[in-house]
Amino acid sequence: MDHRLGWQAWGMRRSLVFLSGALLIGGLAAPASAADDGGFTIKDPRITESSGLAASRLHPGIYWTHNDSDDGPYLYAVDGRTGKTVATITLRGVGTPRDVEAVSIGPGNQIYVGDIGDNLGGSWPYVWIYKLPEPKVLQDRTIRATQYVVKYSNGARDAESLVVHPKTGRVYIIDKKEDGGHLYEGPAQLSPTGTNVFRPVAPVDLWATDAAFSPDGGQLAVRGYFGGIAYEWNGGRIKRQGRLDVPLQQQGESVTYTADGSKLLYGSEGTDSQVKAESVPYGGSGDSKSPSGKGSQPAGADGGSTPKADYKIGALALVVGLALVFGIKRLLRRDPRR
């Protein structure tokens, strides 16, 4: 199959979904104020495709983010009170990033960056993870990063969600599939010299665009474009707790817990993109009791967002003519070989 044609088909399909979200926001929701909901607006004009978000452990109120492509080996430290970038980090010792989709902070204040996107549906023979220490002083600087080669035990795939457990330091990836994907577990320790094979350990009933661990490691939050699911962690044997209140956004791409674990922050791509805050449900730490008192629910049970439910929401706002224009503009802007 011609990769260019495959990319065009994928881009057009994703454009339809994004437009539906934008229309829903405009038609069904009033503009939110950052001061009202605890979120903020990213004001750096360089950050137009914020695809990952991670709350700093060393610097309260600071959030790390990045563009997904067409940028470079950069991380941006954004102040959650002002939305302004206070430091830009250039990663040294890594190759040219292809499609950076996620950022997470593990034990010892180590930042993990997931160059794991594959918009052609699984054409890269391998992807990369970069690790670097979180700087103690926030200023523009270059930091050497360790690069890890990653493969999947059951073949290449697209993914946008990478999480590092805050207690064990183990790295996990969730692949991105419209009908739901899987949680992939990496080796106990990543090797900088060999290939790190990730293996599926549990199904995830969502078209996942990002995920995050609660600070105590007891809860895993997974978001999609129009919904999300909270899971009780239990060492990787995830158990569904219920639906997350994911805000409607133009292109919902990121999620992180605040450093104190009291809120979930949801980010979107786009210039001057908003990061919106919601309360953490179900105890936020793997507590099996939901607010309704019904307890945790197995994956696929009623009460949580599913891929099919996401489509029903998106379908309410699809306008084919405008979507085609939106998709064509996006395709023309992107390099089809990426």
C-alpha cells in the first residue's frame, strides 16, 4: 500500500473527529476561564501541538510539555499560573525526533519522553524513549538524554500514551486503536544498549491519546478525544473504576495529575490551547469505592466511556463539507512521509 495514500486516509479520518469535537465545544459549552477552573492557557507561540503534559515534582505549579512533530528535541516548562514558558530544554545525545507524543516523570525526578507516535498505523520497526533528569534550576539549557530503542512483542503500532510508575519506575505504553488498545509493559529496567521489548498485559477500552499515574501510583487515568477511564492500578492488573469527566476540547491530547493528586489537568493541541482542570474521581489512589457506592467496574461495563460511545458523541457534530476542507489543509501542511 502506498504510504502517502495511507497517511492521507488517516489524516482525513482524524480531521473529521477533531472537527466534531470543535463543533461540540462551540455549540454546547461556554468558554471556560482559567481562573475559574484551575487550568491555564499555554501562551508560547512555539507550542502549537502540545501532545503531552506532566506536572513537575521539583517545581510546584510547573508543567512540562512538547510539540508532537515538526519541532525538534525540545521540552517546555510552562507556569500553570501564567501559562508562560519559563524554560526551554534542548535534549542532547538523541536522534531527530519523529513523533513525540507523551511525557512522564518517574522516580528520582527523571523525565521520560515518548517518541512513540506512528501515524501510518505501525510502519516504524522501532520507536524511542528519551530519559533525562529534571533540572533543579529552571532556565534555558541543553541536557544530555539517554535514548532507548523500543519494540512491541506483537508488531509495530501507533501509540500516544506513555506512563512511568512513580514507585517502581517501570515504563508502560498504551497503543492507540479506534476499537480499544492494550496496556504494554516494558522491562523492569530499560536498556540503553539493547532493544526493549514491550508486551501487552491488559486491554484498555478506549481510543487512547494519553494517560497518567496518580502521584501515589494507585490510579491510572486514560483519556481519549471525547472520554476517559479511571483504572485501579494493582501492579498492572488494572480494574476499571469508571468514567472520567474529560472536558470537550478541540483536539484532546494530554492528561496529568497535579503534583498533589487533587486534580486532573487535560490539555489540547492548537495555538493558545487551554489546559482544563477536573476533580479526581474514585479517591484518586486506587480506592475501589466510586462516588455512587457501586465500587469498581470491570473493563467494558456500563458507566465508562467506550470507543463506540466516543463515536456517537462525535457524530452529533460532523459536518462533512467543512471537515473535508479542514482535513485537506492539515494534509497540505504536514510532510506525508512522517
